[in-house]
Amino acid sequence: MYPHERSLVKKLADKPFALIGVNSDTDLKAMKDVLEKEEITWRSFWNGQKGTGGPISSEWDVHVWPTIVIIDHKGVIRHKWVGGSGELDSVVEKLVEEAEKDGKSK
């Protein structure tokens, strides 16, 4: 998914949008190497030495990869896709629009 994620980050660079990844490599050094090689510019958290059984996936009840969770500008989980991204771009664009409108009305 890295190419698609990269395109979203680039397309929405000046918008109220943040992409946050969770990396399940069991080796922290290997994870850092992948982030550099794949040119990951967004924040990516390490799920720990247990990999897919680490604390982040356990807390968020993630058992299938990829799992995508969309959180709006108010901190509300609006969508969760398990094993795929569904209509990711259109959902993200709609929520970015809502955040922009909400920001202008204040």
C-alpha cells in the first residue's frame, strides 16, 4: 500500500489530513530500513517485538492486515476496513472537506 499512501500524503499535503502507520516488523532496525527504502515520510509507529501480536494491534483489536481505520478531525472513528481499503480516497476526501468547512465556521 506504500505507493497509494504516498500519493494520498502528497495530494493532501496542505489539507487537514494525517496518515499514521503501524509497522509490525519484529525487528526495529529492519523497520527503520524499510521506512527509509520505501520513502515513508509520515509517522509510523512500531508494534513491538511481537509483530502482529504487538500492543497497538492488540489494543485496536486488529487481526487482519491491512486494517485501515479512518478517524475524523474530531477524533471519531468513521470507517474501518479489514483486509482492504474499500472507498478509501472518496471517504478521506469527504472527511477532509468536512474538516475544512468546520475550521472555517469557527
